[in-house]
Amino acid sequence: MHFDRRSTLRLIATCATRPRLALLAAAAAPPLRAQDVPQPEKQPIMAGPYVPSPETVVSQMLEMAGVGPDDVLIDMGSGDGRIVLTAAKLRGARGLGIEIQERLVTLSIEAARREGIDGRARFVRQDLFTTDVSEATVVTIYLLPDTVNMLRDKLRRELRPGTRVLTHDYPIAGWLPESWQRFDEPEKKGATGQPSATVYLYRIPAQVGGRWQVGMPAELSRQRLVLSLRQQWQMLDGMATLGNREIPLEDVRLRGDEVAFRLPIERGRIARFEGRARDGLIEGSATLDGSALPWRASRA
């Protein structure tokens, strides 16, 4: 445990280099409502040095995020660098560890050189609150609740839609996790007083709430189509105005920048819309009667 500019105490997560997923004692259960999200058990304030996470915790974080060669992983509070090192060595990702203790940064750099992965695993001694994290596709965090929630606005502001964020033990207030895992971890009892761990997976959503004017092929409809979308984090629903009819959208989904919904065009005919949101547009394809046709929406 050590100090930084914005918080007094924190836990630093690390991982070992071999998975032990067989020890997991609970299956993922993605919650749909805030009240379904598991809350952390009360844990004592610690006054010691950083606490390495058990290998199962970090293995599960990387597994839940599906970390692979195309990813850039940033670990906020990287300790001796094991999350970044494991992601680079075992999963081929590129990684950056942000750490305030110079001694731990030095250990991390030496470990990366020793493993021959210093081209993919970098470490810097910097303040978590001032370091740019916009290049990340995955962010991992094991900090105390106050610090986690002080980072919330920074993450929302800097990370691109679709970026995965994983927190260990402490959820992010106001965000709904895409999924979570709670499992037994006896190794944690000596450090935290609780023989269990919880990992929360979030995905940064695109901002698509509001009204959208849709341009779609005549094969789908010759009537004007406007979407009115309501959004709470990644939860999305809405209505369509097709001509002079108002139609509830069905099976509406938002996953990062991916938007999907079903629209009853007319009796017995339902069009399935899929697209990506970026730069004030949603573009994709709509499927009706087995044919896929392009569609595009701009903010009304």
C-alpha cells in the first residue's frame, strides 16, 4: 500500500503467469439492473505495502475481457507489473503499467527485459489521474473504492466506445457491468479478511440516446423513419416513428459502439437493424425477407 496524489491508501493487483481457472467457484451472471449487481463485502483498511492479487483473479480478468494480440491493455496501479507482463507474454497483447512507486516500476521494466517482452510491455512512473489512457482497448483496476470512483469520469471521457474495463472487488458507481464473476479465493483472506474475489467487466458504450433520422432503402419502406432512443449506460430502448405511426422498437441492444434492434415494418414483416455508432452517425445493414440492405442514421 502506498500514497499517490489523489488517494491515501490503495491495493495493487498483480498476477502470476499461469492460469488456475479450475478454482473458480461461481459462473458469470450478467446483471440487467443496478440492484442485481453484487456489492463488495466490507473489508478492513490496510496500512501495509502493496498486496499481490492471487493468480486466479488476474487470469479471470484477462479471460473475461478476452485479451488477445490486437489489444492494448493499461493497468492502472500496476505494482510489479504482472498483469501487463502476463497479457504480453501469454496473450500477445501490448501493455502499459502505470505505477507511482519507482521501485516497482524498476522491477517491472527488469522483468519485461528478462522475459524478452519489453517491446510489448511498458511501465511508467506517473500519476493515474494525469496519464492519457485513450489508446487502451482494455483497462484493469484494483484500487480502493474512492480512487476507483474518482477515476470514473476520466475513463468515461478518454476511453473509446467498446473499451473493456475490469475492476477487482470494487464496482464503479453508476455503471452497470456487462458481466461479473465472484469466486472463492482463500489466498486473499490474510490480506483483505475475505476469502473471495469479485471481478466486474464493463464496456464503454457509445452515446446514442436522442433522435435519429434514418435513411433506408425503398425496399424496406418509402416512409420517413425517425428513431427516439433512451439510454442509461449500456441499457437502451426506444420508439420509431414510421410515417405517421409510432412503433416500439424490439430487442434493442447496445454493446460498445454496436447498435441492434428489430422494427415491425408492416404486419408480419420485421426488419432487423444492425450498425455501428461513430462520429454522429449510425451505419450498418438491415435485414428483411432474407435480404440485407445498407442503412444510415444521423442525429435529427
